[in-house]
Amino acid sequence: MTDLSVRSRFDLYQYFILLLPNRVRSRFQLLYVLAIFHIILFLFVYHRLILIKPVPFKSINFDQNQLCSIPQFDPWDQTIAKSISLKSVHRCPTHKRNLINVINHTQLSINQTVNRTSFSGSITHCVYLKVDRNPEEKSFRDWSYTLSEPILITNGQTNSILDADFVLTRCYNDRTNYFDSNHFCGYNCTNFQHLNTREKKLITNRTLVYEYVHPIIRLKRPAFSPNISTNRSPPPSVIMIILDAVSDLQAQRALSHTLAYLKSLGLYTFERHAVVGDGTFENIVPMLFGLSGADLEIPNMNDSRYEFLTTEIHIDNKTKRRTKTNRTVYYPGPYDDYPFIIKNFSQLNYTTFFSEEWRESAFYNLKNGFRQSPTDYYLRPYWLSLYETLSYNTFPGNSNPKPCYLDKLLHFLSLDWLKDFLQVHHQQSDHPTFGIMKMNEMSHDYLERLFWIDSDMKEFFKDLIEQHLLNNTIVIFCGDHGHRQHRLRLTRIGSFEVKLPFFSMLMPESFKQKFPQATENLEKNQKMLTSWWDVYETLVNILKMVEEPHLFDPLLVNWQRTTPGISLFHPIPERNCSSAGIPEKYCPCSRTVPMNIDQPIIKELALTSIYYINNVKLKNHKHLCMILELKTIVRAEVEELRAPIFDKNTTKSSFTQLYTVLFEVSPSEGIFESRLMYDPIKKKAQLHSDILRINLYGQTSACIQDKYDLRSFCYCIAYHKRLKKTFPKGRHRYSEPTTVNDILKGK
């Protein structure tokens, strides 16, 4: 465009403006200015979000002398930023308020102000029922709870409740059921005597207007007695806060304010911390038991509660004849006789706790729990009971789309309980504690929800610091693994992120002053390759300090490792995944570069992987599982090995390349990641490590539910036939795993 043409257009615009009335002219000019402003703003945002390109992967410089090279990634790299769709925080109803308050952590009090404003003063009486574990549970442990008979809250307030950890409160607007004249009789009233449990519940629910589960917290153990001869103060407490499915990069993205505050207090962050297994169970077991997850998956054939009958459907591939076979399945558990490290601290007069929000797929019941409560405060009954109250938005599974309990998001329940617990036990240093608070709802299924709780987590830690509740406490703030099913898992960064969970430690100032060398080691170890084995050994190291008060130094006590891990208070040398106890398929050490997926070698390697699944992994289950076929190749990478790897079966082949291939199969629509070694001279490929599935499989493998190592591969014939019969015109979107297209579309 020439200067003349621009000038001509400007003159035409001025002439057009002069023809307009004054009022219209001013409005038009304002509209014109706003339009120009929005165009400029759009171009700016577009440039920031789209046009700025990340550093190409091939430009990453690898240190050839480093035993474990892990690429450094920008948490907001373009490939990740466009995969994250942030949503506004879900707002819980503000008109709902708690009718019952807890005073001094042990007393219940009816809030008459709420009674007047929210219930128009209609509440006639409130009762509480003690919540406990079910000692007569016939099936799996920790899947049910018990309630005591209702106890009336007289004169609007109770005395201190000292024989329960949790109470279910209920308030009614009718006195006809629980009273005989003015005498409270609970379930012993004439109205209830001839009714069964179901009928009692129906009558109760007719006039029930409020229901809420409250924690009750009190000192359960005597004060810690310091060793007078050594003049040692009480040992440090250890508090673990675990956010499910949070990687180090995700923590940097979503918890930026929390981390900034904690780092100002000296937080140690371990950016090269790696998983040792796939999910929660496989990573928490090494950290808390010093064993592999497989060690706790041994079927229990001596307890009928872990014995179940199942029906297998055999379908003959030739005749298509269906044959049903009944067989007994034995599940693993319970874990009472395994070396749970929290019990060691309990024996040293530590007050212990264990909490996890979810009722399903929780760590302690996924493989079927404990026979006896493993800790002083065991919150499993608390979570089970609150999900069945009026205050909870009813939802059949985990990850409630409206995750509220009355007027609070669910994560506040965990944080509030922990704060109350510490207020009771940490006002003085003579009640050391060891506990695990695992939070799932705000991170596991919805990666974007973690952004919601950043300011809440910051305020939570800030309150604890300002109240001096962490003065003698080691805080472990971490994830357990990265996000495994989010669409970012299809990206190259996502493949590293899932293997590098968030892990950090906040040490009390007193520890740093007393043990400068251990603190220096901790500082240096932030740059080393670490894993959950190291965390276990660190906990053992702390335990030894308590057991040997005459030494009470992490570098002097008789700590001897029993796993591949090394205490983080001791120097950790540069090492590879093998020496750190990290299986090859979870190893984050890599010098790979991306490849074009259209190259013939990539398809060949994908087919080799699928052949292995069909004919090796599922060799003995072909009567139950469908044959898988290649559907789509998603991504591929290659690494030139620094030293050839020779074939174990023959010396004729030496593998000089290591490929990573991500592919989708049909009909299961499973997405797998496979690592294969390749000999470019002999044109031979061999699996380097086990194949990893990266999307959900749900009930598609229910026919081999007890085969933990095969569930991610098997797509049951019976399930497929039932699916086709139920939805003959196409796949039902809630019935099968998310596909590549679904992930890329953000479903």
C-alpha cells in the first residue's frame, strides 16, 4: 500500500465522520477506538501464546559425561500450554452454613444464629453418632464403617467427647421420632423397636434437615520424655502432604505462589526425583514399606474375606462356542504384618495419622487395607461416612464435578483437619507426630484443578508457620507420580513429566543449625537423581536418630541402607537409574531426539511391540483377550547409545539405537509407550523394557481383574461383545478408554 492510498483512505474516513450528527459521531469514534484496542490486544496475546516457539528439542545440549541426562523443560512450553484449559474455581453454595460447631476440638455446640437465619429456628433437636471402623466386615477391610446409637446434644452443647475420632451430627425439625414425651430414647423409642434398618432410615430421613461429619481431636499419648542424660530435646515430627498425580513441572505451573512462599523459608526441591513404578501404589509402597509394590500383591489364600468366585467366558475362535468356567480368585491383603514404617515411629511414642480422601482407589484399600488400624488417627471411616451425608453433593465415583462438602471444597477438609491436629499436638514440642495426608480430588483426574488450590495451600502453610506449629517439624510436600492420563501425556514433555513427580522438603531451622553437614548434603542432593527409595532411607535415618538419642545425628547414627536408596542427609553420588533402583521403563535419563513417525522403521517397531503384547504378555489368555492391532502412531524418538548393547541370546547383534514409540491399538483403543533397542546393520529390534500403557482401561480388562500386570494390555472378548450388543451403532463415549483423538480434542 502506498502513502497516497493511505492518505486517501484517511481523508475519506474524516469526510465520513463529518457527515454524522455529533452524538452519533462521538459514539462511532469511541467504537472505532475500542475496535483498534481489541485488535492490538488480540495480536499481542496471539503472539505470546502461539507465535513464540519453544526451543527445538534438537538444540538441547547433553552432557556426554553425565551418567543421567534429563532434558530441562519450560513448564509453560507451547506444546504444554495449549494442552491445558484452565477453568474458573468451582464455587460452593454460600447460603449453606455449618449448624454445629466444634469447640476446643472435642465439644459440639449448636449454632443458634445459623438455626435462625438458615432454618428459621425450626431445629427441634440435634444428635451425634460416633463413627468407627467396622470390626465385623465380611468382605474387604476398610470398605464400611459403623455408627453408634444417636446421642442427644442437650442444652445446645456436649461435654468433651473423648471416645471417638469422628462424629456424625444430625439435626431434625420434628420431635416425634426420637422422643418418648420429653425423654430422648433414640433408636429405643417405641417407634423404632419393630423396624428394620431400612425402615428406620426412611423415618429418620423424613425430618432430617442437617447432616455433617465432624473430626474430634485430642491427645492420645503421653508427652515425650527427653533423655535427661544426653540433654536432648524431643525429636522432630514428620508430616507428609502428598498431592496425587502432580509432577515437578505441574507444581511449578499450578502452585507457583505456594512454592514461592515455601522457598522463601528455605524449601528444598528435587527436580530430578523419579518414580519407581506406574501408579500410587507402586510408588508409595517403596517409600513407606521399603518394598516393591509387587511384594504386597501376593494373593491371600488363608482369609476367606479375600476369596472371591468369578466366571470366565471362553470363546472358541473357530466355532465361536461360549463356555463358562467358575474359578476362585484370591486378592492380596491385609498389610498388618508388613513393615509399614509409620508403625516404627508409633512404637517410639509418636502420634501417627493416615488420611486419603477417596473412598475408591485409595492407597490403603486399592489392594485391600489393614485388619487393625495402622495409626492413632486413621481417617478412612471419616471419608467413607461423610460421602453419604446430606452435606455432600451425591456422586457415584471419585472426582465429583461439584466437589463440595456443605460450603467448602473438599481439599479444605484435609487441610482443616491437619491444622487442627497440629494445633493440638504441636503447641509444645513434647508430642512428636508422624503422619501422611494424601489429597486426590484436586489433582488426580483434573490436572487443571490444582490451580484452584494454590492460594489455599499458601495460606495453609503460612498459618502453620505463624502459629509456630512447624518449629520442630520436617515437612515432605510432594506428588506420587506425574499425570498419566491427561492429553499432555501424548507430548514429549509429558512423557518425561509422568516420570518426574514433585518432591520437596522443608526443614526446621533448629535442624539446620544442629546438623550443618547433613543440611549441606541435602542441598547438594537436590541436583542428583533421586527416587522414593531414597525417601524411605531418609525416614529410616530419622528413625535411627530417635532410637539412638545419645548420638542424635543423621550422619552418626547406625543407619544402614536396606534398599537401593540413600538417605538424603548423606551424600548421593552421580548415578544411573539402575543404581538408583529405578526400572528402565520409568527411567527419565534420556538423550532422545524426535523422529518423523512416517518413517517405515517406526511402524515396524510399533508392530513388533504389538506382537509382543499379543503373543508374549497375553499368550495364556487369548481365550479371554482380543487380538490387538495397530491403529495410530502418535510419536517417536531415537537415542544413539553411547555403548552398544549386545543381544543376550546371540553375540551376532549389537544394538546401537534406542527407540521410543507411542502408538494406539484397536479395538481396545489403548495407547502404549514402548522402548526398543535396534541394530541398524542386522535390522533387528528387541524390547528394551516393559511396555507402558498411558490411558485408562476401566472395566475393559475385568475378565482378568486379578492379573495386575496384565490388566493394562487385555481387552476382554466378553466386554467387547457386550459393548457391541449394548451399543450396536457405535462406541459409547463413557464405556471405553479415551482415544488419541479424544485426548487431542480435550475430551
